[in-house]
Amino acid sequence: MKRPINQKLAAIISILVILISMGGEFTVLYGQLRTTGTISPGMVVQRQVDIPLWGEAQAGTLVSAEMNGSSASSTAGGTGKWELGLPAMEAGGPYELMIWTTNDTLELEDIYVGDVWLASGQSNMAMSLDQTSNASAVIAASENPLIRQYLVTRSLGNETRDQPPAGSEWMQAGPEHSGVFSAVGYYFAKHLHEKLEIPIGIINSSYGGTRIESWMSKEMLGYDEQDIVLGENSFNQPTVTYNTMLHPLIHTPLKGVIWYQGESNMGNRENALMYTGQMRKLITSWRELWGNEELPFIWVQLPNIGTEANESTPGTWDALPMLRAAQSRTLSLSNTGEAVAIDLGEIDIHPVEKEEVGRRLSLAAKELVYSASIVSSGPRYKSHRKMGGGRIEVSFDHVEEGLVAKETGDQSLRWFAVAGSNGTFHKANALIVGDKVELWNP
């Protein structure tokens, strides 16, 4: 491998950054070789696809890279930007990535090849491991160099950026860092790693309180974000997290996306009814950004936030069940999955029980992405038929060995509602009969 002859001189030159301003744009004449995006020490790169590298150097300079016996070269353009790609590799590591020019050398250590998943959304995805159930014990036992998180620093902006926000970095799971991992992301990675036994990298790009519009560009939305006000807080506005926390990631190859969002879009019926179209647009648009129309996309259906009074009282039909239904309708897109969480933990917009959420996401991924022959979901509505005596019989997919009533000691069920032709819902009596459920209301 060819290295610069005079390292000391290269170090001195690299400190001298001379920029010439022309029409508001800057050209790098003499500058420190650097990488941009998620390329940094400790990273996980996606296996079985070409490994893109990019950054900045002196304009016209030949930039070379080498890792795990493979190498590639490219010439920096007139603005100093360069891109090159190393050939696809199988899972493994740790490796050292060398990038060099005639004037400078970068040594990026502790690099792994495995599967990289983007974890995005709002507060329930952002909730860190140290805020969840059994946090101290889990963090103390979390040491694993094959599980890593790239934490994207929270940032907002009205213009797209190519570089992640300052302070974004890769970190290894362990007592020192696991506390700031996305709890859902950590448990998802943990359960995947136990199955696959390969490095798992989670890119945690999430921001509490954000609406789905915040994670979409104005092209996706079809309007200029400056013309719309969606809330009192700046993080509610369209495009503001897309610009700074998502757009800089689009060169990073992914295995898939996990998504936990919707709480800020459930404020009223109008918002809830719009969510299916918005979510479908977000998924198809993100797939276009990553150049993969089948990029796996798995989300968490919102948990039990309301109460029995406002979710199934006759005559009441609030936005939350409608938004859950909107999320589930998005399963009509190919290569998508959903983890239901309505039965987990306390009734709270921020339930602290996150391990089962991560596990259920991993089950969906194992079946959808890794072709595992497993039960990846609880029962889902399939069809229904009218019976005699004013009863309705409901059939389900994913029944497997049968249905079980979790909350009651017998075969009776809660939380069902039925409506006649007038569309007015009433609480339903519900009973498991074989692998079906019978409903009625006097």
C-alpha cells in the first residue's frame, strides 16, 4: 500500500486550510483530507453491497482507500469533494480503514461489516435505554463490540445539509455508552444479533415531538414548508429534521428502517385520516432516496395511550384508533411490517417497557428480511361474517396454535366494538370460540 513519503510535512500542510471565496462558494485549495457523513472510527458498514466512501480533499488530488485487502481510488473534483467505493464484503471485523492522498493520511480503526438499520421517529424511538425498565442491570450487562449506535445529534434546519450535525458519532454497546442508545434500537439490535451473530449497527436519528411532516422534504409533501405552521414548536414544522438529520444519511447503505412515530399526528380525526397517505409517501420517498424500492420498513403501532372510556365508549371514536388503523393500512406496501404494542406496559404515551417492543420489531425483521420461519405477529383481522342471533364471527391470520385471552381468566375478551348500518359503535361482548371470535351486542 502506497503511503505519503513525508508524514510530518503532510501534517503541517493539512493544518493550513486556504479557502478562496468565489460567488459565495468555497473551493478547497489546500485542505485536510476528511470524510463526511457517517464514515468515522467505530462504524458498522453494510455487508454484501459496495461500500461507498466520500469526503473532501485538495481539488484534483488522487484519493485512495484500503480495507480488508480491498482498495479503490478516485480524484477529488473541483470543489474538493471525492467519492469512491470499496467492493462488497461479508460480515466481519474489526478492520482498519486507510484513506490517503499525497499530502495526508486518515486511519479509521475498529470498523465492522454487518447489517445497518436506521431507527427514526419521535420520542418513543428517541427514549434512551437509561430511561427504561431495569435500566441499570441491562446497561451493566450490555458489553458487546458487535452492537453499535450512530447517534445523530438533534438538529433543525430549513435547508438540506450533507454533513450530519456536529457531535454525531458511533459508539459501542457497553456500560459506558449503552445508556444513550435508543432503547427500542438497542433491543432490536440485541435480538437480531442473537439470531444472526453478526455486527449490527443502528443509526439513531430521532427527535421527540416531531410530526411525520418534519421527516419529509418539500418535494415529498408537495408544498413549501415556509407556508405551513403545524404547531407551536419549531420541531413540529415540515422538513426541519429531514433537512438536517435524514438528508445527510442518504449515502449510507441500509439493511432496513425501523420507525416509531405518530403521537404528534394523532391530535384530531383529520390528522389521523391523513396519516396513511403521509406514511406511504414517506416510505416510498425514503426508498427512492436510498435507491432501493424494496427497502424494508417496519414500524411500531402506537401503544395504549387512551383509556377504555375514550376508546370504546358508545358514540366515541377518537383519533388514536383511527391513526392505528392508518398505520396498519400501510402494510399494503410491499416489504413492510408492524409491531403491535397496545398490550405492553402501562397506559402512557411514553411506556418505559421497551424490550418487548424491540423484540417484536426484530421478529418482523427476522421473517420479512431474514426469511426465518417463525411466528412474527399476533392475530390480525382477516374477515368476518354475520351469524344467527345477531352475532358476528371474526376470523384472523397468524392464529397458529389458537387464540388466548391475555387479560381475562376465561375465553372472554375486552376492547371490541360493533356498529350497525348507522355507523354508531357500541361495546361488544366478545368470546373466543375455537380459532375465531364471536361478537354481539343486545
